[in-house]
Amino acid sequence: MFADFFKDAGLGTYVFLGVLLLLVVLVLILLKFINLWVQAYMSGTRISLFTLVGMSLRKVNPTVIVRGAISATQAGLPLNVRDLEAHYLAGGRVLNVVQALIAADRANLGLDFRQAAAIDLAGRDVLDAVQTCVNPKVIDCPQQAKVAAMAKDGIQVLAKARVTVRTNIKRLVGGATEETIIARVGEGIVSTIGSSDTHKQVLENPDRISKGVLQKGLDAGTAFEILSIDIADVDIGDNIGARLQADQAEADKRVAQAAAESRRAMAVAEEQENVAAIAANRAKLVLAEAEVPKAMADAFRNGNLGILDYQRIRNIEADTQMRSQIAAGEEATRVSEEDRKKMGE
């Protein structure tokens, strides 16, 4: 039935239906973006419906672009929609950049769209940077605990500083972050305290730390400008010098003990060598004494030694033994008398 109808209708009817279907599809597409177009038009932002459709075809979120363009227009900033699209396609945060430009314009910071887009694409939060530039923030150095340094008198000083910084927009891309500021300030505190003659100088004038650190130009090459360095707290730590001296004395004592033990071991070894030498000499003496009876026997056989001579030798030996015993007894008596005198005293 329908086939007969279309045959009777002719080619003109086909063309008419095709155009009608195309118009319906076009209207449906336009209805998807009509709300955004109306918002842009009512805010004074000139963005056509076909531009919105083109954004969708280019994989750009029209809502983000329209909101950014409306915010910029209401703030009096002439931004090109093409620039917003390009920044979105590059992976940037369009709304964040627009808000940063508005804040920078209100504060007369001289920030343009290209610079803000570069900061955003570099991974920095450009809105936070602008806010920090307008409203400086305070960084604790260090963030936890305190910086420990030692004065020349060996006393440890614990210090904590608070650094007030603001963002340097011109050095934000490629500039060092807060961690560098914290590290440099900590190094400056250690250097200033270490150059002090006594810890009392640091306690009496804590501002000498902040002045010494500020003079070093620690914000060079960073994305921040140091406005002030204030010492929040200063305490006394350990007596590092005394502890080091005690450790050195203990080490010296151990070295001396090791040397004394080495000398004692050498003395013991030498004593043992002497004992061995005495034993060897005694053995030689015994061997020599064993030769005496043999020599006397040979002398008897050869007639060189008579009985009277032998008896005279025995008497001499007995007399020598008796004298040795008497001398030993006198020595023991003298030692005992000296002991009694000492005990009596």
C-alpha cells in the first residue's frame, strides 16, 4: 500500500520528505545547545549556535567554554573563544584560568591569558598563585619539629621560623617550590647559629637569625618572594660539645687500654720466654752436674784424685749448703719482722 503511494507521489515527494527529516534532525541538534546560546546572548557574549555545534564536533565541552566566556565578559575581560577552546584541548583548566585572570585584573597584577595558560599547563595552580600574590601566606620552617644547630661553644640551639612569602608571577613557570624555600631557610638558620660564638647570643638576639637569613637572598630562582622571616621559637638542646669531648675521651681511653693490653701481652710473652730460657739453662746445669761424677770417677781411675781430696770436696759442699740455709732463714726472719712493724704501725 505504501509502496504504491510512494510510486504515485513521484520524486518531488521523496525530496520533500528528505528535507523535512534533515530539518527535524537539525532542530533537535540546535535544541541541545539553545540553552547555552541563550545564556551567552543574555550575558552579552557573542557565540553562535553553529560555533557551539562545532565545539561538540571538536570534542570540546561547550558548557565549560560558555561559562568561562560569560565570566570573562561580565568581568570586562575580552577573551577569544578560540583561545579558550585551544587551552581546553591542550588539557588546561579553562575555568581556573579565567578566575585567575579576573582576580589578577582586579589586583592589577598584569597577568595576560597566554601567561596564565602557560602556568596552568605547567601543572601549577594559577588561581592559587594569584591569590597568594594578593594575600601572602606563611610557611613554617621546618613544618614539623625544629631546626637543630650548634653554636661555637658546643651548645645545641633549636629554632623554628615562619616565612611570609608571596607568589612571583614572572618566575612561576620554572621556579622552585615551597620545599626549596624551607630547605634554604633551614640551611640559613644552621649557618647563622653555627657562626655565633655562644648560644647566649642567639637567645639574646633571635632577630640576628632572621636578618642573617634574609641577607642571603634565598628566594632567588624560586616561584616566591620572601617578605619576612620571623623566629617563632628558640630553645636550648643538648651540650653537643661536652658530649663530643666525652666520646673522644672514651675513645682515647679505649685506645690506651688496647695499647696497655698489648704491652701486657708482650710482657707476658717475654716472661714466658725467660721461663723457657731458665728451664733450658737448668737442664744444661743438670747435664753439667751429671758430668761431675763421671769426671771424678775418671780422676780416681787415673790417680789424679785421692780420697782426701774427695772428702775435702764433700766438706766444702756441705759447708756451702749450710751457709745457704742459714742465709735463707735470716732473710725470712727479716721479712717477718718488717711485716710485724708495718702491722704495728
